[in-house]
Amino acid sequence: MSENAAKPQFALQRVFLKDVSLETPAGPQVFTKTWQPDVKLDLNTRTNALDETHYEVVLTLTVTISNDGKTALLVELQQAGIFLISGLGEAELGHTLGAFCPNILFPYAREAVDSMMTRASFPPLMLAPVNFDALYAQQLQQKAAQQEAAPETH
């Protein structure tokens, strides 16, 4: 094995908006009510190996904003990135793909949500930062608990 092959490598190759949707199910009536929004954010990530060293990471955000008990706005988007990653162990690679890469993508997704909100004539929405390290650790704990709880098959 060459000396360069053993060194960890990481590079962001491309960031792109993979899918986006904006809906205002309450129609124009939403603009006649006092604006007291209730914001709900759901997020998810997935990874696709493109080859031995390139990975697509997709951060999916669903922002649901209710006002006066009705859904005023629904924004769904998939912010994606292509990352060059090599020379990492399995645990390091999992953490990089599950926490580090989504952390890089989140500001792009946050800006896209804010831009879509203002283009739809709603007040700007700057989503709070997300602790992807904590979410990844929680996901690992849930997987471990599920494996412990699963009945053994013989």
C-alpha cells in the first residue's frame, strides 16, 4: 500500500438542490390572518455510494408551518452533496457521512428554505442550527437498542 493511500482524504465535490417543493394549502386566506406561526422541522439523511471514494449525501428537510390551526406552508427539499472520502475506518466513515457531511449541507438547505419562504410572500425563516453529531449518536444508540431487543434466531 502506498503512503498516500493510507492518508485520510475528504473533499466536497459538488453541492446541489436535488428536489424542492413548496405548497400553500390554505391559499390566499393565510395572508388575511394574524401571523403567529408554529414551525415544525423534520429532517433525515441518506447516503449513496457512487464508487469506492465518492458518496452522495442527501439531507431532506420538511418544514411545516401552521397558523391559526391550519397548515399555512409546507416546504420539502433535498439538499445533496457529492463528497470524496477515502482512507477512513468504518466508524469514522459512518460519522463523516452521518454527521459531518449533513452539517456542511445544512446551511445551503437553510438558505433555500428562507429564499422560498420570502418568494412565497411569507416572512423570512432562518432555521436554527442542528447538532448533527448528537443526532448521529442518538441514531447509533437506537440501532444498538434495537439489535439488543431483537430476538435471536437459530
